[in-house]
Amino acid sequence: MFNKNRKSDPGPGGSPPRYPGTFLQAFREAAGSLGWKVRRSLGDAVECVDDQGEERTVGLENLYRRVRRHGRETWPELIADFLRKVFAGTDKDSDDLNAVADRILVRLARPFTGLPKDAQVWSHPLGDTGLIACLVVDHAETMRYVTEDMVTESGKPGEEWLERGLANLRERTPEGCLEQIDEDSGLLVCCTGDAYDAARALLLDDLLPETRELGCFVGAPSRDQLLVVPVTGKGFVQVHLLHHLIEKAYKTAPYTISDKLFWVHEGTWREFRIEFKDKTLSVWPPEEFIPVLERLKGMAQEEPGEPPG
């Protein structure tokens, strides 16, 4: 969400999705009930003018994912409630990062496209994965993305605010948030439901210090889901199952991020490409993973019966 022309989270760019007419009609009804006027469609967003004359741009992808799980007769009410919460007034100090430093957190996302020049989101790329780490100012009912202008006006570099956001996220992360749900593969899941689970992949060296040497296989299918398998012989054997879980979750979850599998090692993110086609499993590990693979083979030789594949 942005201010002055505050926006809900439109989600990252890509091909504009198509929405059923019933959803678009429900949006118009919801906007009308709040005294808003719909100005124009932007493909995956709608530009409106609220009852105070302020311009509002509302992203539709995540909003549609949110309401489609409910009966269509409830959509206008649900959308209106969403608009009230997201565009509720926030304190003016939220423009000043120094004044809200304790509320700055980190989000994992795909790059944002199509934003106005004065609303460009500050971001830090995660290698060549196509993902970014961005900053938000957290509020009780919603959050607001930190823009490049806000970082410039703060007088501090974005990387410094990124470190502050990560520190704040560490403080808000409950102990034991990564719960093992499969002993054979070592699969760990983080689902606290506070909207920052995927971002906790940026804290793995702190949350799982025992994995620093070889890293972790990581999936972040949505904002509220983090799947992790420590790199071990057992984990490598079953990494294709992790990839399957990631793809499955990505298809149905709201606030999606990525259907890809990543290898995260010493804070560096790399895609770990896997493909299952015509009953054949193909794996293309990043070049940097080859020495790790040799280590896993050596470990398997020391422990017969547990080959890495």
C-alpha cells in the first residue's frame, strides 16, 4: 500500500489475469457502497477515486483469490471490508522510516512492474532467481511497501534498512517456527500465519545454524508458506517430492510467490531446477552445488544403505 496515492498490494507483474464479470460487478458494488468511483481498469488493477477525492489503485489478483473461496453473494461485503482495512488512515510518520524503524519488516516477492515513478518499491534481488526481498511498514490491519523515495528521504541506504527489517523479523519469529513434518526427508514447514513466513527463508542461517555448511532446499510457494529440507543425503534423494509439494501449493494458495525450488547456502539463493516429464525425473543443479553433491556421495559411502541417488 502506498501513500499519497495509496495502493493495495497489486502483486508482482506478469500477464494481466482475467476475472469473471461477477467479481468485477461485486467490486463496483463494494466501491459504490463506500462512495468510491471506479475510474478505469489497469488490467490486473483498478484505479478509483475515494470519497475524499484521493486516487486509489487496487490490485485485483490477491483480492480475487481472497474472495473466491466464499459464496458470490458475499463478495461485495468482503471486498468493501477489504478496502476499508487496507486504505484505513495510517499515521503520517509512516512516511519517515526513522520514525517507524521498529515496524519495518521484510517480504519475499516477485519484482513489481507497472508502478508509477513515485511509487517504485525498493527491493534487493535474490541472485538470479527472479525473486526480491522488499521492505514494508507493518500496521495492525495491513502493511505498506517501502518505496525508493522513502529510502532516499531517510538518509540511509536501503541495505541498512534491509538489515533492520531482518533484525525486526528475527525478534518476531517464534522459537520452533520450523516444524518437522516428515522424518525421512527432514521436511520442515513454517506456517505461523502472520504474513511473513516465506520471508523467514532469509533467516535460515539463524533459525537452522546446523545447516550452514551445506545449506537448504527451499520452497516459498506463497507469502504464508515456507518449505525447507536441509541438504543431506536423505534430503537430496527426496528433493523431487519437495518440488512437487511446492508446485501443488502454488496452484491454490493466495499471495503466491514462486513454484520453483531453490538452494539457499550462506545467504545466496540459486534455482535448483527439477523436471518430471514422461515418467522421467531430470535434475539440473547449479554449478556451485556440484562440490556439495560430491560431499553427499562421500557421506553415503560412509553410511551404506542411504545413497543420495
